[in-house]
Amino acid sequence: MPTISALARRFGLSRSALLYYDRIGLLRPGSRSAKDYRRYGEAEEVRLERICAYRRAGVPLAEIRRLLDGPERAVAGILEGRLRTLDEEIRRLRGQQRVIGGFLRNPDLLGEPALDKATWVALLRASGFTDADMDRWHATFEAADPLRHQRFLAFLGLSEEEIARIRAASAGPLSGEASGRPTVPPDGGGSASPPSSPAGS
């Protein structure tokens, strides 16, 4: 039966990672030697293979423990949740990609000393954002983090009245059907988390 160091080498992990897995109850040694060294058997190796596979899929350790120790019917739900998270991350990254593309297609925007509403809207339009994209993003941003949403709008130099109108419109359904269409989404990608910007700090 391999020791903790041998098992770590076999799976390309650090010894400290396996010690941590032991500490949180994710992977216990199958037995102990006479000198109290951890020993791992076939069952532990199979479990570690599954742990590594789930980690490659980006599943958090707490969720992995539920996958391994919970009922089989819970597996699909956890993995579907991870897939939804990845979809959101992909949409956010695509939104950032489109913004960068807008900068590159409009070099004049790169020299702007400060970001205001007109510059931001011009950039988003150049990046291919539609009104529906903007509606959807603002509604999601307002639902996820109202204070940060307000700070971003204030950073763009909007008046208190316009900020109030945009936030009121954004507080409705996420379908983009609210009146008073907001026109300054931070990333347009449908994500609840805006890209890094001075307003988001």
C-alpha cells in the first residue's frame, strides 16, 4: 500500500494537498503502519481518481465531498450547477472580449482620460451590444449587487435622477422589458459580476 508521498507523486499532487484532503475528511488513509504512517489502498486510489477528475472540471472541494458521499441522484444536480456557473463565466468573458474588441476597433477611445456615459455607450455600440444586452445586464447587476451598480452609474457621471431611473427600470424582470432602458452596462455579458473597472473597486 503506497504512502502519502508515493500516492501524491502518482497523481501529480503535493503531499500537503493529501494532508488537507485528510483533514477535511475528503480522503482518509485506508490504514496506518506500525510507525503510524498513512497507507492508501485501492479504494482510496479510486476515490482520489474521482477527486482529481472533479477538480479538473472545476468542482469545489465541498461539492466533491457531496458528490462522493451523497446519494447518486445528487450528482446530476451538482454537475448541472457547475455547468450553469461555467456558462455564466463564459458569458462574462465574452462580454469583456467584446469590450476589448470595441477598444481595438476605435483607437480614439484608448486615449480617453476618464470614462463617461457617452464614451462607454460608444464603446459598447462599437462592440456590438444591443439594447436587449444592456437591459439584461443591468437587471442582473441590480439584482446581484445594487450598491455596486449605483457606484458604477455614479462613476460614469450620471445625475441622481438618471441613476434612480435606470435602477428602477433594472429592478424589474430580467427579460429586458422594463421601461426607461438603461444604456451603460459594465460588460454586457449577462453576468452578475462586472469586469474590473474604477467603479467596481
